[in-house]
Amino acid sequence: TYDLENEVVSSPNRKIMILGSGPNRIGQGIEFDYCSVHAVLALKEEGYETIMVNCNPETVSTDYDTADKLYFEPITFENVMDIIEVEKPDGVIVQFGGQAPLKLAIPLEKAGVKILGTSPNNIDLAEDRERFGKFLKKIGINQPEHGTAFSVDEAIGVAERIGFPVLIRPSYVLGGRAMEIVYDVESLKSYMEKAILVSHEHPVLIDKFLEDAFEGDVEAVSDGKDVIIGAVMQHIEEAGVHSGDSSCVLPPYMITPEQVAEIKRQSVAITKALNVVGLVNFQFAIKDGKIYMLEVNPRASRTVPFVSKATGLPLAKIASKVMVGRKLKELGLTQDPEIKHVAVKSVVFPFQKFLGTNNYLGPEMKSTGEVMGIGSDFGTAFAKAQIATSLGLPLSGNAFISVNDYDKQKVIAIAKGLKELGFGLYATKGTAQALRKAGLPVKEVFKVNEGRPNVVDYVINGEIALMINTPLGKKSRYDEYALSRAAIDYNIPSYTTLSAASAAVNAIRTIRGNDLEIKSLQEYYCTVSERLDKVPLR
């Protein structure tokens, strides 16, 4: 039952309601709170009364002086409709709160509520893997082979058709919850038989896993006609690591200008075909020079704050303004920003506080924080980001190297760089042979399951200062657990891609040269190609 008394005094002003994300959880960062607050600021500038609906005491969006009105209520259809009946807002924004408000978009629209921005049907099209796959095929954009399944037998059929390894996950999840990379039928059966609710409403999604690929993100804003690409970013970690757990760099340093142009072209084509109004995020992979579109998220994503800080382009404020009818050209935004500096986003994990926990990084998000390093070059930005994570980088000691067969020739340049910096080299048998052939002195050590003393023993004894380990395939991924657990327990930087290892070597060289320049963000913003000083967005 409900109380009969109603203390709400509804005004006749133009009003916009913003739905927040609800309680904090692993799988989301501050992106939703950041976007919600910027939406409030932008809408106030446009002359609207703002109504925030959220139930998270740890956010700025629920501060008493952020929005004009705050309803501290759970994000449920019943609660939201109760508020709408009293306040009668001109529109509701669901893009800035993650899955909780997105799931309400279609029910709210059916109840006669005006949803601002991208239509609920097109949001659902992007979230529904089967519909989305047909959509991409129709407009001629590559994607990994995929399928959906409602039962164990259907899942096995899909996996055998597209080939192992596969990435498997439920529909409509945030933070990669319950995602796994599966290498064989037995593992697939085990996954399907676990406590994953499989129904005709929410099937399990199965994608071909692009092993040894690298991934990236695109952030964009559209007014329904024109599109601004805020940034194209490249992940530093390997494909298969959740984007929230992967460091990323802006601008990308391993993607060719031609590939960047093609990624932008595809992003604009999808944005226009989906009739996006507001924010949109794209996740892509590049394998053997071929671009694959992995996901499209017509909502706030975790890299919006990073891109906004790195470029000075307030994406959430721009998106809020276009959702209430403003045009990008009207706001003075006619071309994509280009920066002359480098920004690196790194992540913070809670593993040191929970000793013995499974720290293997995969498609399910485990990080609980993010930091940013910014500098004139990649080495400087990466060094600052590593320092900000409290992990830091060693300036001397021994480096352990164990790489897959594909990386054995490529790692030689990194090993030479470490040797030039005075590091000793430790390596497992196959890697040690490759390094010796290149003329590098190296101490051969056992893998964890080969005998004692093995690499973990050397870590425990304090003989390893840095680790480079690039797993490939099921066996090596499981072997990696002991190495990464030891690295975390003993606070040793560990890199699972050669690009990250190369970045670390460059960063160590930069730190040794005492060349970590310090500038304000405003000084970096002065190098952005299109200045926004005349745009009423800040």
C-alpha cells in the first residue's frame, strides 16, 4: 500500500527527466554518473527544469544541488511511471544510466512516455544480436561469425558451425557479466548448464572469438543527421579482455590512417542507418588487417569521460543538447577533433585486497577504477598512467619473458630494449631459444608445471621485476593464472600483449630520462584541431 499524502509540488516549467544507473556494481564505472551530471548542466543551459531519478548515494547526480529535483527511487517501471504521472515531463532520457533504464525504454514508450534521443526500437536493434547481425549484413559491414542459442544442443550446433574458440554470453548484460571464451564442446556444455537463465526472450549469444586480434573503441555523437567522431581509441591489451579491463590509447598508434578512416566511415554509416540521436559507442577488432564490428551501443559508455577529458570535447553535454533539438552545426561542431598529444587510460584492480581470488582477465569485467596519463608521446602518457595506478614501473632488475610462437620473433626487439636498459633476461625454454638465436644472453627457467624452481619461485624470491607473458590457446590461458596471480601478489607489472610490453619499455626509457612533463589540461586542449571556445558547452 502507499501513503495517501503527496508532498510533490509540480511546476508548469519545461522539464526533462534523466534516469540514472541505480546502485554501484562491478561492471560499470563513473561513466553513467558523469553523463547524468553533464546532462543536467546542459539541459539547465537550454532552459529546462531537470528531474533526476536515481538511488545511488555514492554519486554526484544524487547530490541535493545537482538537479532541480531528485527522486531517490529504484529504477523500476512502476516507480518511474509514478513520478511521470506527477511531474509530466516533456521527455525522458534513458541513454545515460546503462542497462537499468535501457530495459525500461520500450515499456515506457508503450505507456505513452516520450523517450528522447535514439528510439527504443533502434536501441533494441543494437542490443539484440540476431537483429543487429542482419542489420550489419544489410549495410555491408563485417562482423565475426555468430549465432544465438536457447539450449545446449543449439549452442553446440552454432559453435561447431562457426568454429572454436567462441565467445559466449547472455543477452542484455553490462560489464561482460557471465561472458566466457570457450575452446571445446565440454566447456560449452558446462557453461550452458550453469546458472545462466536461457529463455526465448533472452537467448545466449555465441560469437567467433578473434584470437590474436586487437580491439578498439569509437565514441561519437549524432543529431540524427550529422555525426561527430569524438575519438578512435586502441586497446593495449589482447582481444578477449573486456574493454573496461583493458588500457587504451588515444590516438591509436598501431592502426594505419587508412584503417582509422575506414573505421570512421563504418561508424558514421551505422550511426545514420540507426538514426542515432545522442551518444553512440562502437567496439571493433582488427585481425590480419581486416576490420570487424563487434558491438554498437547507442548509449553512454565507459570511455565517454576519458575521451571528454583527453580532447576537451564534452560529449555528454553535446549529446544532451542534440536530444532536445539542437543541431551539431548550430553548436559550431562541424569536424572531428584531432589531438597532438597522447592520452592513455589504465585500470585499477581490487585483487591485492582479495588475495587468492581468480585474477584471470577475460571478457567479464573485474576492474574497479580507472586513471589517465597524458603526455606529448606514448611513452610519457603510458608512464604517467602506470604511476597513477600505484603499480609503477621498475627501472632495473630482471624481466621474465614467455611468449607464444607467433610472438617469438616480434619480442626480440623488446628484449633488446630491456637489455639496453640494463635488465637481466629470464625466459621459458622456447622463448629462451629464440632470444639466444638473436644473440641475447638469457637465463632459462621452468614453467609452473615443469619443475622447481619455476618462474613463480623466482617471483617469490624477489628476482623478477617485470613480466611479459602472451598466452594463446586454452592451455596457455590456464597456465597464465599462476603467473598473473604471483605478479599481483608481489606487485610486479605484468603484460599480456607485446604492444603493452613495448609501451612499458618506452615508458621506462622516458622515466629514466626524467622527461615527464607536467601541463594543465587546458594547455593540452590548446593543441586540439578545432577549438570549442565559442561553443556554449562548458
